[in-house]
Amino acid sequence: MNNSDKLKSTLSAVFIRKGQGGRYTRLFENLEPHQKQLLLREIQLFEEELPVIGSMESQDKWLLITTKRIIWHTGGKTKTLAIETVQDAVADFQKLLVTGIKKEQMREVRILTVDGGQHIIEIEEGAPLMGVWNVLKNLGARNRPEK
């Protein structure tokens, strides 16, 4: 088992343990065949890069987490982050209080990067969001220097 296989196995286990698949956010291998096709048509995988979690809400709103990158498309733009740049994943609980949205209805997670950047990704609410959030937190923990 190479490093990509090990990482995929770990991240898949985190997603299942801390969340679960939903209507359109699942472990990549559990997506519908047409969802897999659409995602792979949009993204050219690198050598030894494995898809882990996919989300295909529509052709204009999708997410793919691989063993090398986080790629998402929304508002007509595709954005990519290398997984080594993830420092943490946080929620804007203040925004939830102001808007009256409950935690289980939350759809946004903010990815904090090691260079101080911030990126907001939108994810299917409920268990799928919790699974993705914990996968992102796991990646962030891997990227923090050991003390």
C-alpha cells in the first residue's frame, strides 16, 4: 500500500466515522456513475492522486477532495488548494447566531491555510458537512509542525 492509498483509507475512515454520505456528497466510490464521470471530466488527476470525497450538487456546484488537492467549483469559478496548505477548518458560529441558522443547517466551512489565506467552501448540510469538516481538520493536523 503506497502513501496515496494509506491517506485515502485514513480520510475515508474519518469521513465515515465523523459523518456520512448524503444526497450528493459521498465517498467518491459511492457516487453515482454519472457524478463520477462529471467530476473526472472537470479534473485531471495527477500521478498517484486518488479521489476520496466527491460532491456533485449541480454542474456549477461541486467539490472533490483527493489525496493531493481540494478542488471546488461555484459561482462559475474553479478553485484548488494543495492539501499540504490546509492548516485548519472552522465554522463561522457568529454568522449562525446572526442569521438564525442552526448548526445542522450549516453549509459553509472556512479553510484556513498555512500562508494565512482563507477559503469558504459550501457543502451539503448535516452529516456530509460534518464528515468533510473532520477530514479537513485531519489534513490540517497533519500539516502542523510537531512540538
